[in-house]
Amino acid sequence: MVRMLLTGNAAAAWGARLADIDYVPAFPITPQTEIIESLAAWFADGTLQGKFVTLDSEHAMMTAAGAAAATGVRTFTATSSQGLLYAMEALYTIAGWRAPLVLVNVSRGLSAPITLGPDHNDVLAARDTGFVQIHAETCQEVLDSILMAFHIAEDSRVWAPVLVNLDGFYLSFTRESVDIPDEAAVRSFLPAYQPKHPVFRASQPMAQGVAVLDSSIYSYFRYQLHRAVENAGPVHAEVSARFQAQFGRPYGAIETYDTDDAETLLVMAGSFATKGKAAVRHWRRQGKRVGLVRLRLIRPLPVRELTEVLSGRRAVAVLDQSLSPGLGGILYHEIAAALAASPQRPQVLRSFIGGLGGKDISQAEFDYLLEELETVKATPYFGQPELLFTERDRARVRQQLALAGKSPEGG
Amino acid sequence: MVLRIRFHGRGGQGVKTASRIVGTAAFLVGYQVQDSPVYGAERRGAAVVAFTRFGEEAILERGVIEHPDLIVVGDETLLANPAAGVMVGQETATAIFLNAESAQPLVEQYALSPSTIAWDLTRRTQAIVGVASALSVGLAAATARLVGLIPEAQLLSAVRRELMELHLPEGAIAKNLDLASEVFNALPSLEFPLRDGQETPQKISSVLYEGLLRGSPSILNTGNAEQRQTGAWRLERPEVNFEQCTRCGLCFLQCPDGAITLDQNGYPIIDYDHCKGCMLCQTLCPVQAILSKQEVRSW
Ligand code: SF4
Ligand code: SF4
């Protein structure tokens, strides 16, 4: 094992390298490009054996990735934001093929207006594709999750693609201390890929991704994909137990932080959960019984784990770094639905939107959120999602609107 | 305890590398570390910011450092440009390090905190490394010494590691190691009081529907790009010698930024708020009537 400072992007590249990938189709996009640059260098100097191919778009890249995975080679690729959306058709397609590959998405807010900072609207747009979805909080978790992701994807109970998400800038360009496991240890955790199912091979004719005009057959296969992604829940639990036994780092479908005696919980995902933990630490010092739940596995949604940890609490806030216009926070609605069947569901479940396009979330905004939970001014469920926004943000907007020639009064 | 350091400089002065050397050095000492640059106008001469945080416990912070303990400034000319944000959070900073010949005039001119320390990195970098703008190692060495928690040995290992990663030849690395030692031993160590992640107090503002015009990202008064003073990115300044200029108009036609206009008599007038200092005009001028004047010392 070597411990080094690595950016989230470098950690992703190391994860792929240690997984001994055979094939990488690539297309650049900020803030992901460093991942494929690192891999390209390792393929070029012979560190990695296999094939690195630059494609002409993310759509072609994703299709090539699926086709390669269908031949039984270990396939890795990465994209971000607009690129993920451009590949969207192929995401559904290759998940439907049941092509077990790993895709890294480096989150970045979607256009328009165009931005480079991270939020989760890009990755959550892929939540219905049939990809398993894992969200990392730290650079270490990026590397570890990629190793686990190949395991999950290639498990016969799943045999579906896995997406590992990391936030642009806050992780992609930030170096943190990362343990890079030994190759031998990784090989024993994740042996070389031996597909146990028929794959495309020379002199072994088969067809994949066939047209199905009959709706019952279509329904059947789509539902099979649902079952497969559901299976990724228990498989994730097994794989993380093995991972912990081998490398000592535990990864649950959800992570709990100071939840034991907490009356109030905050639910977050991704690297901003670190800021949420700082807020919890701050509140704990004031004697407040608050904790944090971080969603790591988003597909399959860990309904049982969420219900268990959230039930019996007085109030829960879901802080979404995404926004579905006309609905609100995406994870909020998923969690509210997950809790519907729990008789002990929290009395209050509030939706907050923060960190869109990478906007920082200050302690003042966290404090406001907690105050709102404590006072319960609005409806306890499905109230208006509140945007975490400060007077300072407002001043910036006012200044820019004036520059753009917009009147201060509205209209 | 977390120590927060913010580095400022211009694209090409090694600010990101400085933040990485300090990060690696602190990591080698055994601290928890986080370092990151902010990418913006990624070009030579534009203002660049990078951050290093380190401490004994897990760092529960991410992103920009608004209230640094130490502000490290590679280029004093950035002080004149408020958009560079060099002074943000200086009220709570324990110290400011300036790469400059002397602190006093700058402290007065820009109302900097009296605990500003200046040292002429440019001169020594030029003398030892041979490139005045190669400030990364000097900035990192100054930082390591000022914070007082990083011994020289770890600093030097970090310099070596980071420069090797950039594929610098051994000779250049050796010179940089000499520079690192000299800077490290020339500066004092300071005491940094422990403090929590400090923030500017903020009020919450609720967002309601504001109508189509204010609610959509359109621009009604176009042409406001003029307000972005890209001249701040300039390292060299073109100056026309009107005695020699034949008014051929070539520079006016070819300036890629449209920063040259012609006056009534056909003489070129340079708009220094927007001239980025590419010096194309100087290269093009058939009679060498355009001279270059260096504006940034560390280049
Ligand atoms: S230096 Fe470049 S930008 Fe400036 S006036 Fe000359 S050609 Fe234009
Ligand atoms: S190119 Fe030289 S001679 Fe021609 S107008 Fe410009 S400064 Fe004058």
C-alpha cells in the first residue's frame, strides 16, 4: 500500500488502473478530462495493457463501452454533465444489454445557464437508466468505489453497468490523502475478469441487444433489469464486507454520522456531505442532538436502511443538490416515498435545495435549515422546497442583473 | 486545528504547484491535507488562486478558503486589482506574505494588515533558478517556514516530488532545492492562533418568482464585456513610439482583442484596460515603432 495525495480525478484513474481494465473509450469534458489523460499516459507507457480509444462524442464513447463490455472485456469510461446527457440514449441501451462496465461521472451543473461547478442534476438524470449508482464523498471513496463497482457489475446477480459519481472541483481537482492498495491485494479482492456468461467471441455467434417488438417480451426484459439493479443492494453489502475485510474501510449503502441519539437528521449526498458533517459537529458543540445521513448508494435506493435510520426521529431535512422544476429536490421525493410505509416516519420531512452549480453552503445556511426544522412553520411534508440562498448571493445577482440591463423592480 | 493557506499569483507563476508543495510537505510530516486550485481564466498572466489546508484531524471543509490564516501573494501587482480578491478575509488572517522588495509602501497603499511580511523572491528566483516567474518553490518554502510546522527536510522532499511530477530536469530541481533552503532559512516562523472555520456572518434571503426578464439569463444591454478589464492579465505593455510610427494601421487591423483604435490623425491608440499584452502588434509593426515595457516583475 502507498499513501499519496491524489485529486478525485487521479483517484478515479488509479481505481481503473488497479481494476486492470482492458478497454477505455474516451472523450474529454471539464472537469473529468484529467481521468482519461492519466489513463492515456498509462496506456501509452505500457503500465496498462489493453486499448485506449478516443471517440468522437460521448454517445459514441458510451456505445463503444457497452459493445466492448459485451465482448467480455473489463471496460471503464468517464464523463460529466452535458456529456452524460449526450450519452443518455446509450446509457439506457447498454443497461438494457446488461453490459457490466463502470462509468465515472464527475458531477457538473447542467446548462443553461452554463456552469462548471458541481451539482447532481446530471447524475440524477441517469437514475432511471438501469445503471447502479454510487456517490462518493472523498477521493479515497472514489478509488475504493471503482474497485467495488466492477465487482458489483460483474456479479451474476447484477450483470449491469455501475456509475460512480464524484463532484467536480470539490473532489475532481482537490487532492486528499488516498491509500493506493497493492496490486496483489486488489487482485485477490477483484480477480481478473472471467465472464461466466456467453459473450461475443470469434467463431461463437450470438446476438445481443435485439429488437423486441412484442410488448410482453419488452416488459419482461425491462423488469429483469429492475430486479438486477435491486439485487445490487445485497451484492453491494457483500462486496463492501469483503472490501472491509481486505482493506479495512467500511462502506454502507448509507453512512451515518452522529445519528445515534439524534432527534434531527440531515440527509445529503456527495462531497458536500463533508460540509454537512462540519455543521453537525458545530451543532453538537452547542448541545443539539443532530446527525447526518449520507446516501452513498442511490440506485438501488436503500429503502430499508433509510427507513430504519430516519424512522422515529422528530425532524429530517433532505438537502438536495438537485432541482426538478415543478417538483423540487429529487432525493427528497424519493426519500419521502420510501418513508410512506413506515408508521414511525418522522413528523417533519423538509426539502432544501443547496449547492446548485457548486454554490457553497455556509454555516449560516445550515443554521437556517436547522431553525426551520425546529420551528416547523410550514407543512411538515411536501412543502415548498427552500433554496439555501444568502443576502450576499442576492447582492451578486442584483449586481449582475443590473449589468445585464434588467430593472431592479422586476417584470 | 486546521491551518488554511491561500495562494495568489498570475497564470504561469506556479501558484498551483506552490499549494501542492506545501500540501505534500505537510502530508510528509503526517498531517491531514487538502489542496486545490481554482480554475478560471486559465491563461498566462490572469489571476490564479490555490488553497492548502492541513491539520491534525480530518478536515471537514471543502472548496474556497474565505478566511485564510495565511495569505501568500506571488505578485504584488495583483493588489491593484480588486477582482483578484487578494485581500478577502485579511482581517482574520494571522499574516500576509508578499513577494516584494519591501512591505511598507504596499501596506500603506493597500491598507494591508501590519503583520505583512515581504521578501524578494523574484530576485533570488531569477538568480538561482534563472527564471523570474518560476515562483512555486519560493512561495512554498516561505509558507512552510512561516507556518512553522513543516521542517526543512519535508519541504525539500516535497519540492523534489512535485517538480519530478512536472518532469523538470534534475539540474533545475537541484537549483530549486537551493532556492527552497535559502528562502526557508531567511524567514521567521510565526505563531498561528487556533481558530474554528471562520465565516462571514450571512443572512438568508428567500427567492420568489421575479418575472421573465429578471428570471432568465438574457442580457439586454449588450457590449458590457467592456467592463471586464482583461488588461489586468497583461505582463508586458506595448507602447507606440509616435516619432517612428508611419500610421500604416497594421496593428489596428490585427490586434486580436480589438484593443487598438486610430485617432483623428490615424495614429494607433492602445486601450490598456483591454490590451492583454500578447505583443502581436510589436511583432507585426513593419518599422518597430512598438516597444515593450515589462509590467510584472516576476516574469
Ligand atoms: S499587445 Fe496584443 S492585445 Fe495589446 S494592443 Fe498589442 S496586439 Fe492588441
Ligand atoms: S503597425 Fe507600427 S507603424 Fe503601423 S500603425 Fe501600428 S505602430 Fe504605427
